[in-house]
Amino acid sequence: MSESLFDQLKARGEGFLTEISNNLMANPGFIEVLKKGIAAKEEVDKRVAEGLKVMNVAARKDVLRLEKRLAEMEAELRAMKANATAKPARARKASGRKG
């Protein structure tokens, strides 16, 4: 019984929120304020990005690019180390000596 009461309350709440959101989206004044808010956020984001650039702070995309390049260089270094350790072993086998 409590579960059905909960389901009823949940359905009423969802219906209420749907009605409110529909009313807001139909209101031209609300839409205009929403547009202005979005434009203001975009302007703030732009100014923050410019400020960070002036302060020489790396952007997320810069850090991601550097992380990718670092991973590539680590892989190259591992390959070079593996190649370097494999060469002496092949040289010992070719000369008939044990290492």
C-alpha cells in the first residue's frame, strides 16, 4: 500500500513539474531571460578563457594533447629499451657465448 501511495505521489509530482516547465517554455518573457542568461554564460566563458590564456594557464585541450604526446613518447621509449636489451642477447647468441 505504501508503494502505491509513493507511486501516486511521484506521478503527481512529475505531472506538476511537467506542467510548470510547459508553462515556462510557453512564456516569451522566460524564453528571453533564458536566452540572455545563456549569452551571459558564453561571454563569461570567453572572458575566463582569455584571462587564463593571458596568465599562461593551459586549457583542457592543451593538457589532453600533452598527455597524449607523453603517452606516445613513453611507448617509443619502451620500444627503444626493448630493442636495446634484445640486441646484446642476439649478439651473445651469435658469438656462441653465454651471457
